Amino acid sequence: MAISFDTALGIHPLALKLREQRNDILAGNLANADTPNYKAQDLDFQAVLQGVDRSSAPIRPTVTQAAHQLPPESAFGSELKYRIPSQPSLDGNTVETEREHLRFAENAVQYQASLQFLSNKFIGLKTAIKGE
């Protein structure tokens, strides 16, 4: 009987990729904390995971003129969201360094949890294959 890793591992590989991508986005926000007019971005983790089960494609804006620009997109087809600051800065930058550090640390912990879940899945598969 063949083992399907897609069904055996569940959503954990996707969650790991999303956490990695969000880590890059948050690091970019922190790197641009002093850049005038930089707009902090984030990935809506829950929306992406909910969108995985939907069979319909997400609605995307259409370009009707050459001057139109589409919003940036993540590797998973969801738009990056711009953050609304609680205290806007005078130079137009929306990065709130303390909150970004908090989100970065929280995402790092969740990344480690996703790694642990994935590791446990592999341990379970190894046990099943050995017949222990």
C-alpha cells in the first residue's frame, strides 16, 4: 500500500511555508522601519489557510490601463495586507517597531510549533512503516 505524503502530513508543510514567508515579510518591515513612506505589510495567515480548501479562485482586480498597478501577492495567491498604524509617523512610515518585533517573535514560536507538528508526523509514519 502506497503512502501519500499529502494526506499523511496534512496541512503542516503548507503552514511551515506560510510561516517562513511571513517571517520574511516581517523582517522586511523591520528593515524598512526608518524608510520614509514605507507601508508595513503582513500576510493574513488564517485567510490563506481558509482559502486552501476553497475550490474557486480568488477574485483578482483587472488591469484596464497601462498605469494600473496590482497589489503585491504572496506565493500562495493571497494579497499582502497593509498595516494600519495606531500612531502614524510624520514621514508616512507605518512600521511600529515594537509591534513588529512582537509579531516576528510570535511567528518564530509558531514556526517552531509547525516544525514540531511535522516532526511528530514523520515519527508516526516511521513507526507505522517499522510496524512497532
